[in-house]
Amino acid sequence: MELSANKYKSSLGKKEAFLVKSLAEQRKAIFAIEDASRLIGPNAKKVLHRLALKKWVLPLKRGLYAMVPLDVGVDGSDAFVVHNFVVAAMLAEPYYIGFWSALNHHGLTDQIPRTTFIATTKAKHPVQVLDAEYCFVQLARKKFFGWQEIKIEDHTVRISDPEKTIADCLDHPEHCGGIEQVARAIYFSEKEIRLKLVAEYAHRMGNRTILKRLGYVLDAIGLLGSYKELFKGFEPSAGFPKLDPLSPKMGNYNGRWKLLVNYELDPEEWRY
């Protein structure tokens, strides 16, 4: 370690060393070019370019960088990997990691999404950082709640709690791989998920389609009898939205839940 540190230090100019030292003191492992400008002035872009060539910093996207920890060794940024959730926390504000990404993090699916899904209140185009894709899902402010803080690589990031994850996925199944992914999560993790809280979240979000899909899914997987009280007094809203937004608009109209059932859920197949 000491040998690596000495080697690195000898390669730094004064401004480079000052920037690295200052960012380390401020614990800014990921930082924007504005952070560097406040410390060293208008030449920050050139200084960061030199630090990137020397593998002290890893450019993530335009204007966003990661400090390479000293313990990575002499390979510097060539051997450094930043967790997608840590990067996601820098890409939007307000934000929380949600949908398929949260479903996987909470162990509610074994499918690993290639894209990191980020809930936010502002419209943003998808971006690519290094080799990873980031998709932003714009939510109305009344739907932006139900997140918790977790630690990832010494960073604090926000992620939807398990029940909000389920509610969000029922609201937008297209962002969790389709209705089957959320149905499987409910089927296999029913005892770990507080479905009463999912229903409460659905009411708070103000979208009856969430409850329509939840009711249909519970019915299809044979669990509705255990959760009938969740739908006491519930009247499905008019209209027949698709059960699965990712599937074609064809199938049968279900009068009980007022859904266009365009995808068949078969839990018998999931057991094998």
C-alpha cells in the first residue's frame, strides 16, 4: 500500500495533489466537475483530464467522476468498479432506486436487470455510464414515497422498501420485466411482503389499477382467499387497462377486476 501511495504521489502536480487531498477530506468519492471547480478554479477540466490519464479518477459520464481508492493499487482506474446504485444516486434528485432493480435487491426476483431503474419526479432521458444503462421513471409527487436508506460501498443510497417496490411494479409492470415478475415475487415471497401495506400504498398513490392488478394476481395464484379483506368495499375503476403493458393488446376482458387479461399467469410452471 505504501509503495503504491508513494508512486501515485510522485506523479501528481500541485493542483492535482491539492484536488485529490481536498476531495478525500470531504469524502467525495463521486463528484461533479463543479465540485472540482470550487476547489481549484476554472482549470478544473484540464486537471481532471490529467488525473484521468494518470488513473487517479474514473470519468463516469460528462461532468461526473469517481475518485479511485488508493487500495485499488497501481492499476488505478483500470481495476476500479463503481456499484451502479452509487452512480445512480448522483444522476437525479430527488431519486430512489426502484422497480426491477429494487425487486432484485430485496431478493424478490432472481432475475438481474441489465438496466438500473431510478424513480424521480422529473423527466430525464436514459443515460449510459461506462457500460451500464440507467432508466429514469418519472413519478407524480404523490407517488414519490416509500423509500429507505441502505449502505452500498460506504455510500448511503435510497431504495424503495419491499412493499413500495411491489406497488410501483404493479403500477408500472413495464419497468420490472412484466407482470409475471411481480406476480412471481408475490407468489414466492408472500409471507415476507406485507400485502396490507402494499394495498395502503396503492390507495395513497391514487391509482386503482394497482389494486386491480394486485387483486387479479392474487386470484390467479390462489391467494385471494387469504387477502379478501384488502378489497372490502373496493370498486374497480372504469376502463380495462392491460394486465401486462409489455404484451400485445389482445386477450379476454375480466369483468371482476376490469382488466384486459393479455398475459397468462401459471404458477404451476414456476415451481420447476
